[in-house]
Amino acid sequence: MVRDIATFAGRTIPLLGIIIIAADVSEITYRTIRDYNMIAKGNDKLW
């Protein structure tokens, strides 16, 4: 059901779809950097 709603919203309101994609990309980026920094040591950390 959720996939159908997202598809409908993305096709009906393109700006809403762009906002959802931007939120997904930013969340994936944040979590990737967070997990990498937990593994990395010393100066290898990104932030």
C-alpha cells in the first residue's frame, strides 16, 4: 500500500516526489557517514 501511495504522490505532485527523494538521499548520506565514523579511527573520520 505504501508503495502505491508514494507512486501516486510522485506522479501527481512532482515537487512532492522531489522532496521525498531529497529526504531519502540526505538520510542515507547521514547514516552512511555516521556508520563509517563509528568504524573509522583517528584522522580517517569524515567529520
